[in-house]
Amino acid sequence: QVQLVESGGDLVQPGGSLRLSCAASGFTLDSYTIGWFRRAPGKEREGVACIDSSAGSPYYADSVSGRFIISRDNAKNTVYLQMNSLKPEDPSVYYCAADQTPCSHFLLLDRDEFAYWGQGTQVTVSS
């Protein structure tokens, strides 16, 4: 089955850390740009981070820059989002997506334009 599967979402205290994983099955990620999005109830989708197939110069939204790190391990066919210093405004369902569009345009794509889109993983920040 061709799909992206996110994991790692959990309940964490403010200031804590989580690592999300985005694993591909049925295809290889190495030629794809991968991005992370989040969507909180009642809010618009937000592009959080993006990494292109060469893993050069990742992009981060201002809201997470300096706290989140996106990385990829092509040998494991997986992309990660390390989230540090989590804040009360970070809780959302986090989704990963894959496409061959470069990061400069990737986060602007409509959902149905992506080659692959995962089912999401819930991140909750609460004391």
C-alpha cells in the first residue's frame, strides 16, 4: 500500500519535546520534497517545515523557527520533525506530505495537489 504514516504525537508539558516521524511505504522518499503541516480546530492549515530531496536549507515557519528541526533519513525512508520548547499554541494535528515541488512552493500547494498526504498525528501541550 502506497502511503505516508505519521507517528510520535503525544501529550507533553509546555517546554517539553517530541519527535514526529513520517514513514513512507510503497514508494521511496529520496526524490521527494517532504513537508510538515499542522491544523488546530477552527484554524487554517499552517505549513511548519519543509525539506527538499537534497536535504539542503530546510524551511521553517516563523512560529517554529529555532524550536523545530526537520530532517530526513533516506535509508529508513523516513522524515522527522524534532519539536523542542513546545508552547501552548503548538497543539494540532500534524500532517506530513510528499511531492516533487521544491520547498519554495511546496507549502503553498492545496492538499489535493500533493502526491502523498498522511493521516495525521495529534500533538497536545498541557500541564
